[in-house]
Amino acid sequence: MMTDETTVQFLRNRGFDAFAGSYDRYARIQQTAGLRLCELMEGYVDDINGYPIVELGAGTGIVSDHLKRLFPASDLIVSDISPAMLEILNHKYATSDSMHVQYIDANRADASMSISKAIVCAFTIQWLDNPASSITDWLNTIPVGSYCFVTWPGEKSFPEWKHMAEVSCVPYTGNKLPGATLVDAVLEDENVSLVYHTAEDIQLEFDSSIDFFKSIRDIGAGLELHDPIANRNLLRLIRMWDMHDREAVTVTHRIHTLVLKKL
Ligand SMILES: C[S@@+](CC[C@H](N)C(=O)[O-])C[C@H]1O[C@@H](n2cnc3c(N)ncnc32)[C@H](O)[C@@H]1O
């Protein structure tokens, strides 16, 4: 059993680099959302296979593996900014001629996008400085007729966490997540058309609230725990939530899936 102080220490740590090794074990929602995105992409195989594809924020390659299988005739640039993630990708695709691992900061367009038929970005735009302007930048760079496939956890995620924070009289300290207004912002560009957009609720069950918070930490997303008050608040929230849901904790993720086409 962890003490209060070790619980806080444990949940505080953050950084995709530090947690690259444990990412796959805890990335349950990313596995589900990535699979859904790639099932959707099956409908685009005839249009895209054989042309270059750029994946941004590829992490450990959960989506890259699907892309490799779906588009065997395409050259795939799988990119990230985390050195530890890039090392995993390099190791994983060392023997593949079609997979090219590269550092790309998704905040802005990269030259490689100018010849790509598709940009793919799963569970990464929420880490960008200005997601709408980054997506607009990518769309401005890809050729006419190319696509952009994006999935992300939306602002309506974690209603149970928000509710329990309110009940426990502590502030909600989850990261700010983009909502559907992101789509409206991107569509202001007249050279962009909306092909597909859904926002679907996916629920995951955890043995306890601390297991949920650990799952956030163990994919590297971490929690904002900068001061003693924040630490005490989190411990209070964990206790209240586990008293409220004694058997298991259910957490809802609002998953957006978006397909855009450059006109
Ligand atoms: C939650 S993980 C998603 C990984 C993978 N796409 C998946 O679905 O499992 C977010 C990834 O985005 C990367 N990332 C964060 N900021 C980034 C940026 N500005 N440019 C590119 N990648 C970034 C992180 O290093 C991490 O690998």
C-alpha cells in the first residue's frame, strides 16, 4: 500500500520520454481509438496506397503498425519529438524499407508533407500549442486531393472525474482538451472540406480511481501536481471517488475522429 506522499510522487512524474517503455501496457484508449481510425482508413486504401504518408506523434507505433499493414505500397514517415519514442520506432522498423523514422514537431508543417497523400495524427493534437492552427498549417502544405486523419480525446472526456472533483470540493486538474469547435476553426479555410467527423463516448473500467490516475501517468501524460494544496486535493479526490464507486471506477472518454480533404 502506498503512503500519501509516495502516491503523489508517483502520479506527479510526467513526460512521454520517461514513460515510453510502459506506454503500450497502459495505452488502452489509444489502442481502441487508433484501431477505429485505421478501420475508417480502410475505405481510403485505393486512393492512398502507393503514395507517401506522414504520421505525426507516432509514439510507440500503435497506429503505424496498422498503417504499414493497410498501405503496403506506401512510404511511411513515422515521426515524433520524444527521443525515447523515436528510439523505439527506430528499433521496431529497422528492417522495414517502407518505414522511415523522423523527428517532426507537429506544431508546424514539415517539408515531407508537401508530397504526402495523407497526414495521420492520433492522440497528439491535445499536446500542441494551437491544434487548429497546426492542422491548418499541415493542410496548407499537403497537395490538393490529400487527406488529414486525426483522432483525439475531446473536452467532454472524463465527466466522472469532473463530477467527483465537484463533489469533493477540489478543482478539476485534467489537461485542457480540444472540443468540436476545433473542427469549425479548421473548416474556416475554404480550401478544406469535411469528409467525416464523429465524437463517440468510450468507457473504460478501472479497479480504483488511483488505477485510472496511474494509467494517465504510465502513458507519460502525468498530472499537474505542483504544490502541497494540489497534492492534498488529489488525495482527497482519490479517497472520495473510491468511497463513491467501491467495486470499480468507470471513466468516459469522448473520442473525436476527423477526416479532412484538401481542395
Ligand atoms: C498520447 S501519445 C500518442 C502516441 C500514438 N500516436 C498513439 O496513438 O498511441 C502522444 C505522442 O505525441 C508526442 N508529441 C507530443 N508533442 C508533440 C509534438 N509537438 N510533435 C510531435 N509529437 C509530439 C509524444 O512524444 C507522444 O509520443
